[in-house]
Amino acid sequence: MQEDKAQIPKQQKRRLPPWLRRPLPTGGSYQHTNEVLDSLGLQTICSNANCPNRGECWSRGTATVLILGNICTRNCKFCSVNSGRPEPPDKTEPSRLAQMAIQMKLKYLVITSVDRDDLPDGGAGHFRDCIDTVRQQCPDIKFEILVPDFRNCQTRAVEILRDALPFVFAHNVETVPSLYSIARAGGDYQQSLNLLKMAKENYNDIQTKSSIMLGLGETDDEVEQVLRGLRDVDCDRLTIGQYLKPSKDSLDVVEYITPAKFDFWKQKAIELGFSWVISGPFARSSYFAEQQNAV
Ligand code: SF4
């Protein structure tokens, strides 16, 4: 067993360690964020993934929009988003997103999507249309896109997104390669790295970003190898967070990582050359994404 990791006896699986217990903030702009999203019929990953930060982020007036529906063509066992056969892309979604950006006075917008293996471009064209439409109405806004792995169409998707000029191009490796078969069965670790590499090589001045969850049973060596692998493809930004079982059918948590260990990984990531790092139990891909500096 590794130091600093809290192995979880079976009978305690439901009991959270003290550092994961916190009140749910729902003040500030929470209600406004909720009303805007609701009135425009927009989905968020915050709600669909049961993100533990929803109270905090929405109270700060930020939310991560989930485009292309809330039915995913994959069935990853760490994720609570429903899987099945999605609807065709909704052509009204880009203008509803623009309305959201206006009503919430956004300066930074994170857009993500479900996996759309049913579409020839994996949904890249819809990402581009969303960015273009919002940018027409809010020219100064910065975009971060958190994209799927575009399994069957990486070259095409990278080409389509070239003109959308996001500020950050993010794709999550999610976990270490040895756990892909149980956590992310439809994914391929090397293919995910390849997408980040292609983005870096094809887009001028792009910041690339990835995320990894800890607590699924990975070893320290494996985590370090993932960090090194991401730096090998020049990935700039990283978040490292605690996996928390988002639904009863999702994978169990194997261990709770201590805050001290998250600090250790943050230092390691900085040493390896990441320029922007958020590492902590509640860190998620889009957590404080708009923050300019995070090292
Ligand atoms: S961390 Fe991201 S997904 Fe979670 S509530 Fe905040 S914006 Fe939403």
C-alpha cells in the first residue's frame, strides 16, 4: 500500500473522509445561473455528471455547457451521463448558447459534449458552429472546448476546429491506461494523447489541457507515467482530482487520496513543465478554468 493514500475498508465505502465533506454553497449567482440555463433549455455537464462543485461554480456564475444532447454513444463506468442513441444535433443550440453568454455576461465559456460516434465528424462541426455563433454576439469571449477523442475521425475533427480558434483545447485522458478496460472501455490512451498532439501541432498559440481522476486503483508510477506522457505531447494544462462515484451504477471508489498527496502531484506536474495545474480532491476539468494562472 502506498503512503498517504487512504485505502477504504468495504464497510466504510459510503463514509467520506473529512476533506471531502463541505457545505453546498448555493448563494451568489446560483439561482440566476440555474434560471438562465433552464429558460434556454441548455444542458450542463455540471448536472449530468453530478459534479460536486455545482453549488460553488454556479454561485460564481460559471457553468460548463454540454452540447449535442445528454445521451452518450459510449458507456464509461466512471461517468453518470446516460448512454444510448442520441438525437441529431439541434441547430438552435448555438444561438441559445449565445443567449446564455449574453445573459450571464460571460468572459470565458467552457463547452463540452457527449461522445458522438454516430456522427461522421464526431460533432466537431457543431462545436465550431457554437463557437462561431457565440463569438458573433460576444467577440471578446474566450472559449475552452473539452472534446471527446473523435475516435474515428481525428484528422477531420482537428481540421474542422482549426477556424474556431478556441483558447484552450482540452481532452481528458481520465485515468491510467491499465484502467481503461474497466473505466473507459471505448477509449484508447494513445489515441487520446494523439489528439492532444495533433491540436498542439495544428493550431497556433493553442493551450492544450487534460485531466486525470485519482482513486480508481491506479499506482503512483502509473500516474507519473501519464503526466510524463502528457508532457511528451506538449500538454500545457492539467487538473488532477478525486474520483467520486457519481451514480449507483458507476465504479466504486478504490481509495481517497489525501490533500497532501494532491499537493505532491501538483509539485510533480509543475516540475515536469505544466504551466497551469489544479490538483485537489474537488479539481475537475473545468474547475476554475477561467483562472488565468494556476501554478
Ligand atoms: S467543476 Fe466544471 S462541471 Fe463541475 S460544476 Fe464546476 S463548471 Fe460544472
